[in-house]
Amino acid sequence: MHIGDMVEATGLSHRTIRHYDEVGLLPASTRSEGGFRIYRDSDLQRMLVIRSMKPLGFSLEEMGELLDAVDALAGNPQDTAARAKLDDYIQRASAKRGKLELNLQRADSFIADLRTK
């Protein structure tokens, strides 16, 4: 698929996808003769992981670290270091989600308070 297809499938902008390519998080699988980025379904799956990490506040470095662990486990499901890294990210993502949930509850309460004024 071309970058426009990735934009449509992920809801991210061309600029964001190009940025992830430039920083090495999601290099295009290949390029056409004209130099256009060409992505595979596996690239789309990686982009969806990246997109999910973004609102949780993970840095680009952390995103790369998690993707490396996922890749390592795909190649060797017995990789204990990669499994430990993945488990760490599960815990961290859960904690970040909890903070977001609390903030949403507070926002809902604030909105309800405003409506009573």
C-alpha cells in the first residue's frame, strides 16, 4: 500500500507517517521505481501499535524499544528479555491508562458541574 492508504487506514497524517519513517520507527518496506513509499500489512500493524502508544505519552525511543521487543518475540517466542520488556510495557501502559481514565472522570464531573450553573 502507498502512504495515502496508510493515512486512510490509521487516521494519521502524511507528515506523521513520513516522520516515523525518517526517525526509523516505520521505514517503508520498499520504494517504487519512482521513489514512493510502499508499505505491507505488517507495516500497518506496526503503525497501529505506534498510534496506540502516542496518546499514552510514550516517547519515540520507547516506541522503538517496544517494537524491537515485539519483533524479537515474533522471531523467537522464547526470548525472555523481550518478554520481560513487553510485560514492562503492559504495566506502564496500564498505569498510563488509569491516569487518563481518572482525568476523564474529572472532566466529566467538571462538565456536569458547569451544566448545573
